[in-house]
Amino acid sequence: MIVELAIIFLFPAIMIFAGVLDIFTMTIPNRITIGLVAGFVALAPFAGFGWETIALHFATGALMLILGIGAFAAGWIGGGDAKLFAAASLWMGHENLYDYVLLSSILGGILTVGFLAMRKYPLPPRLAEQPWIARLHNAGHGVPYGVALSAAVLILYPDTRWLEGLV
């Protein structure tokens, strides 16, 4: 019962936390990524993943880390976003990677366009007093892409192999 609840809720809960933290601080700490990897290692065997499947998931995560580092080096995303993307890809695996990358990209594009549009208008003084809102509104700061990465997980996770036989 406890393991099943962990399989259902751990990954989405950590991703929600990462997205919310990204909104408020524009950072995604390493402990979140480490927690996702540790959660995967602990729960994958209970979800019925054999060593081949676990290895493929790790290969997927490693490949996405390499791509994420490239996107970070190009200045397209933050370092925390790159690591979160890799850790989420570890959980999503090769079976769901295409859908995850596509949906994350679409949601990230919508998020970016929304921020660009919002930043064209001045903030009301009351909102401008809030440091996290002022930071989000500042064109010199990036976009909290962790929100898009998290939202894509929440949409796709119910249809992954993780929840087969549980729901």
C-alpha cells in the first residue's frame, strides 16, 4: 500500500514542488534532482521494471542530460531546468520520451510567449513590491521553464507504465 502510494504520488509531487519553487525563486536546487533519481532507484523495482528497462530509463535520462547541458550552454534554459528535464526523462523513460519532449516544448513555448506579453506592461505598484513577482516580470530574467516541465509530467504520468495495474 505504501509503495503503491509512493509510485502514484512521489514523482508528481516532487515535480509540482520544483515548478512552484521555480516560480518563486527562479532556481531548481540539486536536491530536487537527486530526490527524483533516488526515488526512481527505490521504486522502479516495485513497479515491475527489470534491469533492462531500468538501464533504458537511465540511458534516456543521461541522453537528455547531455541535451539539457547543450541547451544550457546555448543560453536557452537554466542549469536547474536542464537537470530537472533529465531527471523527469529518467522517470518518463524511452517509452514516453517523444510525448514528454513535445508537450514540454509546447507548454514551454506558451509559457515563454505569455511572459513576453506580460513583460510589455508595467506591474501594478502593489505587485511590483513583491520580489518574486518583480523578478518574474523583469525581462533580464529567464522564464521558469520548470513549470512547463512539471505540467507535462502531470499530464502524461497517468498514462505511463508506472501506473499500469495501480489505477
